[in-house]
Amino acid sequence: MGFTRINGKMVEAQVVPGQRLFSQRGAMLGYTGDVRFTPNITGGQGGVMSMIGRRVANEDTPLMTVEGQGRVMFGHGGHHVHVIDLTGDTLFVEADRLLAFEGTLRQSTVFLGSQGGVMGMVRGQVSGQGLFTTRLEGHGSVAVMAHGGVFELPITPGQPVHVDPQAYVAHRGEVRNKLSTAIGWREMIGRGSGEAFQLELSGQGAVYVQASEEKL
């Protein structure tokens, strides 16, 4: 099924019988054919616990289930859209950045405290991600949103990548991430660049970075 890029801010998906798509509510721009849109109250394939965790933290992003036969166009808020194809690997992305994804992917919610303890939670607050992130696994396509377009940076063993936490969009693969500080004497006396925190990613995979520090 997958997604076809219409322009930098819109994608199109072909919906076929027996297969589902999930999209952020309000993301449908138009469609042709016999397509049904129904509210999804169980958090995709993440189940009830996925939904409860985000609602407790007030980080829930409602989804729609898309089924039937036809073609659907997606976009939201004029944000740039980037398509990521998963081939059995894992993608970590914020729920509010998810425009749409194929129902063949397994969805779950991950507590950032489990990815670095207290610093993992601090990272969520610094980057604006909150306390939870979304994990998508398997084979299928994902359409994510960003400000100013997305650039993919490869991550290879022994070559960690550092990004601005507020420019971070998502990452894939076997990647470890941690929040590091870059405070030196210049920052202490108020003459530094202001980049006091960096997100360090290491392992094997890729990180997706937007061309802006603006939140969605």
C-alpha cells in the first residue's frame, strides 16, 4: 500500500479491502472511492494500555481507522511530510508527529524513563516530547510531520550523532539515545550559543531531524 508524495506537505495512500491505515484525526484532506473513517479508541495496535498511558500524561493524540477501497490524501496544519519505510525494523516517533501509518505495523507506547531513567524524562521535557514516545515495528510505511522538511542522518557503530533535542523528529534501528550537556565557561557567563543540551544517538540506524526548532 504505502504512501505516494503529492508535494512536500501532502501524501496519498491507496486503501484496499482487508487492509487498514491509521491516521491522525483531522488529517484527511480528500478521498475517492468507498472509504470509511472510524474513531480508534484503543491506540492502534498498541491496545488499551497504550491509550491509557498517554491519557494519564495528557499526551494522547486521537487516531482514525481508515478502511475500504479507494485513495485518500493526507496532510495537516501545512506541515512538511516525510515518508519512512520500515522493513522489519523499529521506529520511535512522537504521536503528535504521526500523520498516518499502515496497519501492518505494530504500535506501542514507550515511557522515556525506561530509555535513560531520570535523564530520559528530562530529555522529554527539554525537547517538548513529554514522558512518552511511540514505537512502530514491522513492515510498512509511516508518514511523519515536521517544520521545514526532514533530513536523515545515518548512525553507525562508533560514530555517535548529536542533534538539537528540539529539532529531533524520530529515530530508527538499534539506537541508544541520551541527553548530554554542553555547558562550558562561555555559557556560564552568558556568552555561549545557547545550545546547552544535545541529544546523543549511538548504535546502528538513523535519526530524522527537522530544519527548525519549532514544536508542532
